[in-house]
Amino acid sequence: MLARDLMCTPAVVIRQDDAVTHLCDVMQEAHVNGLPVVDENGEIVGIVTEEDVLYGSMGEAGASAPTAEPVLVRDIMTSPAVCATEDTEVVEICRMMWTMRIHRVPIVRDGHVTGIVSAMDLVRAIAEGTIEP
Amino acid sequence: MIARDLMQSPVPTIKEDAPLTEACDLFVEGRINGAPVVDVNDRLVGIVTQQDVLFGTLGRPIHEGGAPLLDFGPLDPIWTLRVRDVMTSPAVCATEDADVGELCRLMWSLRIHRIPIVREGRVAGMVSSMDLCHAVCEGTLAVPV
């Protein structure tokens, strides 16, 4: 089984110069916990998760008066993102997720995100009977 | 395959009356995104996740009146809230002999990432989506070629 057989498409992405508040809206609307981050050319530059919002954007504001400058996605994202291609084996993606304790791996073709494989896609595959437990 | 074959055990739990900050510490130290919540008798009463912390603390009245979304000052409710204030209760749970296919259907239909496994009301372990990744790595869960 390859990434293309399991991945969710199309992947929702966020721009690196979007505000974190916008990111929160997008994550809530899309019911996802993390998103690939792209630059102005649509090429992947990182990944951002709720965890990054929780620990990346909330830790410093208490130290001083809030500034007018919004916190941007690029300020809190993890970069570069751990990625795979559409023909990466699912077993290999699971190994990446487990060893690095990451929950999702963007699938890229020529730098552009074509889908995303998350641990929940394994849950879905078993629920739908594609993978037999 | 049943829950017992897949679950992590033991798993860290958190008391319902613990400060929310303790849950945050547990998440960071344990590198986990959620934990079962127990009462004084160690009985499962709910589950708390990072998402509960994120959305449970940002929407409080303290932020009304134009305060910035990410103002994390001394009056922020995160310092006074307890785990029970933001947890999901009751928790969706299962027993050790639950079929993994059934567990996955439950997790997928509810879009939840983890299910505490209980024995006589107490937490015996937990099955999360990441445990499926682990099982695939170990070869105990086979993906079709």
C-alpha cells in the first residue's frame, strides 16, 4: 500500500504569512489539528499544528504588553516539514510518524502538496475495511 | 486483534481537580496530546486533550471586550481553571477485549484520536491512532501490499 492509496486529498494548506488567528479559524473549519505551510508560490515550507499554537504563540505575550503585530504562521511553524511522495510505502510513513512522534506527513509532488497522510487515515482505513486488523 | 494487543499500558492519567497547567506539563513532559481524567478513586470520568486546553481557555469571558485572542497575562483563566472545567466527560471508552475494527469505527465516526481502555472502571491502558502506526512498524498490523 502506497501513500497515494491512503492520503487525504486535496490537502488544506495555510500560507506562511497568514496570521495565527486565521490559522485557528481554518483548523476549526476544516476539523484538522495541523496543516502544511506553503510560501507565495504554493511550495511547502513547513508544517504547523495546534501544539505550535499552544506552545509557540502563547508563551511570550504575558511577558509584555501585547503588540499590534499579529503572530504569523511562519513564527511558530516547524520547518522544514517531514514529507513523503505519493509512491512512499505506507509502512515507511508509519515508521516516520512513530519514530518522530508526528501525526501527519504531507505528500508532495515537485514541492507542491498533493495530499496528507495522518495517523487518523490508518483509523479510517481499518474502519472502512481497507486494512484488516 | 483486540484492544489488549494494541494498547499502551500503563498510561499517565490526571486528576479532575488538578490545575489545567498540570495537564499542560503532562502533555509536554509525556509528549502526549491527551490523557484520561480520573476522580479521587482513580475512576475514569473524562478525557482532556490539548484541543480542550486551546479552545477551553481562549473562549472565556476574560477575553471579551477587545482583549487580544492570545493575551496570556496573569488574569488569563488558564491559571485558575481545573482539568474538569475543560475536559470531555464522560469519556468514550472500551474494554480490553474490544475488537480493534470496532474501536477504529468508533474513533473514525467520532473523529477522536484515542480511547481509554478500562477494567472495572479504572484505566488499564489506552489505544490511540499512533498505536496503529506502531503496530504497522512492528509488523503486528499488516497493510496490504
